[in-house]
Amino acid sequence: MLRTRAPLCRRTFLQSAAGAVGSATLSAALNNANAAPKISKQAVAYQDHPDGDKRCERCTQFQPPDACKMVDGQISPQGSCRIFIPSRQS
């Protein structure tokens, strides 16, 4: 016996599309909620000048032009802190 599929009705299509959009939105919201909070400058002893060869612009956590993945606030490329991790390009 050969089964044929019923044609897709507009209502079913719209319900499926709304469900997919809702799922994607919920997933994105959960990913943002799980993002790690940044650490304060005071907690990492941030200073706006280098500490020897340690400069934010040479750290793997630095995000040009003036941000850090780990430290909250504006970061100077010439700054430094306790959690410096040298990038491979240094």
C-alpha cells in the first residue's frame, strides 16, 4: 500500500516556523546568560602601563582596540595585570 503525504497547510507551516524561531531565541538567551562575568580591574591589579614585557596588546585575552575577554572596562593596549597570558605571536 502506497502512503501519500498530506499537503502542508499554511497553519502547520506557520506554527512550525514560530516554534523554530522561539527555540532559536531561547537558545541564544541561554548562551548569553551562561557567559562568564568579567573581573574588576582592582581584582587583577590592572595598571595602565606595562610591567616589563607584559603588555595587554601582547596578551591572548586582549581584544583590540581597548577591551579584554576577562577584565571589565576599557583596557589600554600598553596596560598590564596579574592574569597576563602571552600570545604566541609575541
